[in-house]
Amino acid sequence: MDFKKTEEQELLLESLREVVRRYGTEEYIRECDEKGESPRKLNEALHEAGFDMLGVPEEYGGTPCDTLTLMMYHEEFARICSGAYACECTALAMADMIKFGSEKQIQDCVDAINELKTPFCLGFTEPQAGSDSSGISTTFTRKNGKVYINGRKTFISRIDNANYMLCMTKDPSAPKDKAFTTWWVPMNAPGISYKPIPKVGWHMVHSCEVTLDNVELDESDIVGVEGKGFVNVMKNFEIERLVMSATALGEATMAFEDAVVYAGQREQFGRPIGDFQLIQEKLVDMATKIENMRGLVYKSAWMEDNGIPVNTMAAMTKRYCARASFEVVNDAMQIFGGIGYSSDLRISRVWRNNRICGIGGGTEEIMVHIAGRSLVKQYKNFQPL
């Protein structure tokens, strides 16, 4: 495994830095965060440069790339523009639809991206079904040639910027292994209402609670095969976890870089605080965790690109990176002291936002469940030499 960046990767990342330097300044991102607004100016610039279609097949107007390059992009974006969450990973959304959606549904996604909208919001989580996805109770029923959806979804992000929801539903009359089906739900359909959920962080990305009351669809609005809803989207969960891990890595790197510079400048007792061993210990541990995180993210991406099953590795990477990243960010906050806790520095914003890495995309506990049972199965018949 050679993780040295290629010339093309270096040019890609330098181009990203140039866009962020011009359109994603710290002052602008702070302003958007305080107002709870999406950084549209930055989004427009990223779209013009084609970054929002990175990893999308060329026939749909995208720029194909391997998984490792995609992770490097998300790592770098988080490092230089932490807290913006501006350019979402549309490659994941497009991959889902290209595999299982109709041509119309795929085109709906492309049109949304070109309009600076979210390809679709993901309607999975419900008040009683978070980690337990099988606990979904939103139903679909048929009547007079139409499909009707009823239920509630919660913590649905970017719903106010999406034309459609990829909505997971349950057929209460079907066997459990054939009960779940995904539907392409227009957000302007009668019977849909939603309200924002106030959050500790992620102020530039709105998350909402959604009610679906007899929302009428056509049979053509099904996504994939009936009864195979979970199978349709499960594979991309692995890549989503790697994207979140790469983002956590980038945020941790930014926090470390800010903290180590500050430690060399801030003086107490007549000398820079970076001269004190307790601060040095924090910095060394932070740097070590960042190297470990990068190794896990890059190796997982390399495995995916080489056709090696990544389910277990993605879960371990997500768990480790979420925990290690928050530890690094938290130590950076401690090094900054009081000024870090103020809103004057970006470390406070990143500290708020970073905490979601251990929750979204699968909690730390669920990552243990996924990886743990896989490891036990893998070594069930292991014979040591």
C-alpha cells in the first residue's frame, strides 16, 4: 500500500484550497454558523469547480475517482474549512440511485445538484428506530392503484434543501425479511410537514422531524425491488462511515494544527506553554492519534478500491476515528483554555460539530456490534500456529 499522493490528487487538493481561500473564509463560515444558514457562496464556488460531483460517473456529469481520492478530499475539506459541511458527498447519493433507481430518479438527483440542492434527504431514522433500523414503523399500503405512506421520521438532515426523500417504509403484512421498501417521495406532496430540531452543533445543516400523513405515490415511485429496501442501501453505509471518518480526521488535524501553533505563541510563567511537558504530552498524543486515524481511513479506502470486503474495517475505522477525533479536538480546546471556549476561535465550533461523528452514520456502540460479531465469526475455527 502506497499512500503517497499522486500528482492528480495534489492538484485536486490544491484546487480545493484555492476555492476555500477565496469563498470559505473563517469570517464567512462563522457568520453562516451564527445565522444558521448554509454557506451558499462557498457552495456555488464548489459547484462551479465540480467538487460536488466528485466520484460521480462521467455519464451523469461527474468526475470519477477512486475511494481513496474521495476520502482525501473530505479529509482536506474538513481540515481547511471545519464546521462548514458545505459540499456533501453526492457520490454516495448518486451511487444509491444509479444502482437501484429509475432513470427519472437519477435525473432528479442530477437536476437537484445543478440547482445547488441536496440530491435527496434520507428518510430512515424514526423516534423509536435509531440504531434499531428494523424498528421502523412508517408504513406503505395500497389502495385503488395508489400507494399511501404514513409515519414519522426524525433527525432528517437537509430536508429543507431537498426536492425528494428516499423514504424507508414497512409493509406490516409482509414477513420481516421482505417487509422494507424504499420510495421516492416528493417533498411538495400533500400530507408532508416538518419542523426543525434545535441542535448543539451543525447549525448550517438543518435537521428536522417529518410527518407523512397519507402521502400518495404512484407505483413507479418505488426505488429498487419491493421488500429489499435495506439491501439496496446497506452497502453505501460502509462508504458513508468512511466519509465521516475522513471528516473526523480532517477536523482533528485542523484542531491539532491550531493548538500546536498557539502553544508556541502563548506565554505563561515567562515561557511558551509548548515548553511545558504536560502540553507536549497532549500534542504528542494528538499527533499519534491523527496518524492512526489516517492509516485506518486510507487502508479502508484502499481495501474498497481493491475489492476487499470492508464492512468490518469500516466499522472499526468509524468507531476509532469518532472517539480519537473528539479526544484530539477536546485536548485542543484545553490547550486554548478560556479563549478556545469563546466563539472567537473556530475550535469552539469544531468542538460542537465534531461530537456528531460518534452518533451519525451508526453509533459507536453499533460499530462494536457490527465489527465484534464479524471478528468472532472470522476466528471461530482459527487454529494458532
